[in-house]
Amino acid sequence: MAETNGLLNRRTGKSGTEGSNPSVSATMRNAAKPSQKVMDTQTGRPLLVVRVVGSGMASSLVLGDTTGMTGGRLMTDPLILHGFWRSTATWRVRIALGLKGLEWRGVAHDLRAGEQKAPDYVALNPQGFVPALVTGSDVLTQSLAICEYLDELHPQPPLLPATPLERAKVRAAAQVIACDIHPVQNLKVLKMLRRRGLDESETNAWAAEVIESGLNAFAALIADFDGPYCFGDQLTLADVVLVPQLGNARRFGARFDLGRIAAIESECMKLAAFASAAPERQPDAPS
């Protein structure tokens, strides 16, 4: 097996194991290297470079200046990810970018301060939500759409299985979280509940109930599968969506000792792409 284990080599544009079907766990098992700060030579602003190392291949995730719309400048033209350190939707995209070994620059918008509603950002994403991924002259929104775009453009390692039936099952599980759990317990809804008179404990209880109910359904959908990940030995979009949601489960005190869920998270966090995408590793996270 070639050392790159199926990840795309950015210098050649070719897969390191053409014609093979490597295991993601073999590819990305090594832990992320510590973050490294470098300075932008033109602006004097700091950039954060995260080295994500797979088997024989290192990829740089370059996070720019953490405020404003411009941030740091790179020698090449990487993807630009607009997000927020604690946003679970942004977190999903960070994981997908890491799994694909892609360079990107981050621009942070503090959701608590309402920075995502600034006119220059709404011009990029009319919903005023994060994430938004700038790729060339185009802007992509909605985390699952972004993840599938990255998967189609960079098919190794795959985030979706080979057959239509298997892909439908993975998408269904991912959407339980992205479409049914997350939107009902996100910041926008919680603020609405507070405005309608719920206190902090009642609001958090709402979020916890929504999360537990949805995770129960998620656990049932993957109950018949064995292996380290949601749908067996291959890591999929379902894992990419699950792990960030468990961050919210902890935040709101929701149970997630349901079926295989906790064990899957433990396996995923052994992978460099998951470890480096964690909220506390982001430059806009509180120190």
C-alpha cells in the first residue's frame, strides 16, 4: 500500500493508491500535530497553521486572522471557510476538509455578538448563518452540501458508500442530526425561547430533550452495523455530523450513552482530522 493511502496528493492531483480502497482509520490514525503560528508578511497579522498528518502525508490547514472579512493572505488561493469556533455546522466542514487533506483559511464571525448578520457577510450568505465556504468566485452554504461538494471533488477517502441504498442510509442518519436535532436547539431558537420567557435552565432543558430524542433515533438507525464507525469499517458523512453534535450534547447536559454512539466518537477522535477540528483547537476559541 502506498504511503499516502488514498488521500489526494496536492502536488500531483493524483491519489496515492489509485485502484485501491484503503481504510480511513489506516490513513488518518496519527494525531494532529500542534498548531503553529506564523505571520503574514504583507499584513503583519498572525496565521494559524495546523499540521494534519496521515500515513506519510502532511496537510496544512491554514486559519487566517480571526476577525474581519479579509484575514491573512496566502501564497496560493485556498478555500476560505467562514465560521465560528463552537458552531457544530462549521465543525462538520472542518472535519471534512481535514479528511480530504485540503488547505483552507478561516474567517471567524462571533455568533454571540451577531457578527454573522453584518451586511458584508449577509452578502455572501443571505441566511446570515455559518458556515459559508468560498471557493474561487463561488460561495457555498449549508454544511452537508459543502461536505458532499468536497467529497465529489476529492473522492478519497470517500464520505459516502458505493451503492445508492447505502448512500441513502448514511444521508438519512446524517440528516437526523443536521435537519431534525441541530436546527431546533441552535442559537437562533434558544434566543427565541428566552425572549418568550424561558429562563436559562428551562432553555437548556429544551435543548437537552431535543438532542436526546434525536440521538435515540440515530442510535437505532445504526444499531445493526458493526465496526468502529456509524456504518461499519468505513468512516462516512454520518460520523462527520455525529461528533460535533455530541459537543452540543455535553454543553447542554444531554445523555448520549446510547447504543454505539460514545464508542464511535472515541474512535473518530483518534483521527487527526477530527482532533484538529475540535472547537478548542480553533484560533477564535476563548483562551
